[in-house]
Amino acid sequence: MSKKIFLYMAYTMHNAYRSMVANPPEGFEIIPSSYMAYNNEAGTQSLPSGFGKFMLAVRPSISQFYNEAHILFNSPKCRKFFSNEFDLVHSAQSLLDTNLPYVLDFEHAAVLCGYNQYGLESKGFADALKKHLLKKNLKKLLPWSIAAKESLLNFVKSDALEEKTEVVYKAVLPPKNAEKKKHDGVNFLFVGYYFYEKGGMDALLAFDRVSGRYECKFTIVSPVPDEVKQRFSKNKKIVFLGPQPYEKVCELYRETDVFLFPTHFDTYGFVIPEAFSYGIPVISVDHFSIPELVEDGKTGLLAKNYYSTFRDDRGYAHPKMHIHEQHRADGAKNPPEWFISELSEKIVMLIEDASLRQRLSANAKKEALEGKFSMSSWKQKMSRIYSEAIE
């Protein structure tokens, strides 16, 4: 009989978690929540009504103050979940107050204080957080990357906490159809909801500089500002698409040769292993966990970053989430000349050197389907982690 794992989601479900639900380790069943749809006491699904709907509506405007109040009073936010229907809870980035054993994954430690970096630097809050993280029913901490692990242990120092922590990379499901569509030239793709923060402007400037000399195309799947579209309107090799359904993005992957993703914002960048699964090498930057995902010269090419939302010690560059939000787009609107030159050189390398492009493509696909981003690797790790946590 399969062990039941409840996937506790505080927010909408990301593709990384959909992959988990669709392909659990053998002997386990993962039951997903749907945007806080589970009743915390009974473990049964119910949609919010009345006061619940009101709170969902006003939450964005009050969450900043709510999260900062938790830091002020040295009281890490814990979400309640009590149930007798499951063997274990897999919590997606939330501390829990629960009667069940649970494991906790996170993209960055600041998620545990509302993405307010100063919380991790406050001794009182950090000490209180450490107590929660060392509770016996929290069996394992699962950072998404080594960088994420360091974002915690660089600020909440504890040998016991380090022993409790294990990096587990988010995995991707193999594509249903990864067969490449035939096309002329070299096709580039950028996908990102936050256009500036994820390097959309950088990618456009670099591609525009070199595209006149080659047979190539660049498709941008992003809500691009009108003034940016107008600026590049004369370059007919650039195709602007707004946000697209996932099925459409999968079709675009099949006709893409190189993924351009010079992000300044991502803690992980799930689109990178996703692109790998289609055999697409990635051009990105040496930012936070990206060098763990993209091995320079093996599965893609990395440029030196000029602006990052993270510091060298893995903490967020700005102390509070709302300040971070105010600055993150502005920091990437006007990239320096040296960066565009370096990015352009890497684009040219992969246009001119077909053998390099093919080698990177083969390595990328192998990494996604057989390596550290593969479902087989994830299932092997999580089978052991879930079993140990339940025992």
C-alpha cells in the first residue's frame, strides 16, 4: 500500500511540483493542495468564502507588514496543518505547525521571513527560526541548490541544521514530444514573465547587435513593454509573443536551438532544465545558482553578471521585499556596453560553431534526462528521504 504524502502549497502550483505529483517515487502517492484549498484541520478540500475571500483579496497589500511583524516579534510564520489522513507532509517553502512528520524545500532561506533578508540577519529572529528548523517533526530541509543551502547556513549557523540539510535539484519530466521541427538558420528563445529582471533587455540588445550578419531568429515569450517593441520593430528577425500557454511554449522549444536567459532575478530558473530536456543549450550568467544549472562550456555558456538581486554571501541585495521589488527591474534596464559585447560574442559562438552547439545540446539533454535534473535521480533521492522521514 502506497504511503500518502501531502504536498502543502501556500501558493499556486509551479511546474516543478506538477512534475513531482505526476511521477512520485515508487511506493508513494503525492496528493497536491490547490492554492490553500485544504481545510487545515480536516485535511479536506474547500474553497474560501466570505471572510476567506476578503483576506485573499487584501493579502497582497498587507502581507508586507504581516511578514515584518513576525520578524519584529522574533516569531517565524508557521502555517497550521493537522490531519490523520497522510503519512508525511512535503511543504513547499513554508514552516508548518503540524502533527505529522514533514520535509521542507526552499529556493532561498529568505522565503521563511517573507523574502525580507534583514530577518535572517536579525539575531533574535534567526535564533527563533533555528529552533523551528531543529524541531523533531521537521525531518529534512531540502534546498533547491547549493546556493539556496548557503543562503540559510551563512546566516543561521548550526552543525545540527547542516546535518539536516540536503540539496535536491528540482526535476523535469521528459517531454512528450521532443522531436525537433526542421527550420533554417539558428533559432533563439527567451521565456520569462519578468522581462527586465530575467534579462530580456540584455538578450534583445545582444541579439540585435549581431543578427544582421546571420540567418537567425529570436522569439521572446514575455509581457514586453510597448516602448521596447517599438525600439526593435525594424528587426524582423525578432518575434514578440506575450505570455503563452505551456503547450505553446513546448512547441517553441521544439524549434529552438539556443535558449537565451541572462537572468538577474532567479533563485533557480526552472526553464533551464526544462530547455535542457529538449536538448537546448542555455546562454546565461554567473548568478546565484545558475552556475550549478548551466555548466559553462558543457551544457551552455555563462557571461559575467553586472547586476544581481543577490550578494556574494547569497543574501538578497536589498533588506526588504518591497525595496527589492522597487529596484529589481531598474537595475536591468540599462545594461553596460561590456556586458552586451560579451553576450553578443557568446551568441555568435553558437551561431558560427555548429559542432559546439550540437555538443552542448547533447550534454544538456543528458543532464535533464539522466543526470541531476532527471526524474530518476529525483525519485531515488526522495524515496530514501521520504522513507527515513516516515520511519
